[in-house]
Amino acid sequence: QVRLLESGGGLVQAGGSLRLSCAASGRSFSRVGWFRQAPGKEREFVAAISWSSGNTNYADFVEGRSTMSRDNAGNTVYLQMNSLKPEDTAIYYCAARLAYSSTWSYWGQGTQVTVSS
């Protein structure tokens, strides 16, 4: 059974930091990503990491403020977010892709991030 379990969300003041975690189990994934959805908006891509190489890519709005990493032994990925802004407020979802697939097939339940001004 595939499970993606997010944690680390919460309430933080603008300029603060949070580290989100996603514990993955049940399959071997090629890429794990973070997406977010703010109230009244569509879900959008935040960042992703290759499980094998560790290569990362980021959306422009978090480039330079966030770092994604992985712990292969623990099957966990992290998203360190710094210099948080009120517009970063959203539910953050972990998602995973299988090898040779362009589809994000597996999703976690999400974790709320709220940034106060």
C-alpha cells in the first residue's frame, strides 16, 4: 500500500521558516514533489526531487527561499522553506511519480501552512 505522509506544517510569522516532511512507503518512486493549493486557487507545483540523483527543481516563487532534500534510508523528503510570505499560505501536498511516468500518481493528505503578516 502506497503511503505519503506529510508533516511539519503550522502557523509562522512572515519571514519565518518551516520544514515540511513527507514519509513515502509502499513503492519505489522516481520523483517526489511538493505542490500547494491556496483557498480559491488551483493546485500549483512547488518543488521536486529525483530519488536516485537528488537533482531538484523549483517553482520561480520559491527559488532561492526553499531547499528540497531526501533521506534515502528513511524514505523521507524534506522541504525547507525560509523567508516565508503571507502568500505562501496554502495546503502543501506531497506527490510521487513512478519511473517512466509523467503523472503524479500518488498524493498525500496535505499539511496546512499559514503565514501571518
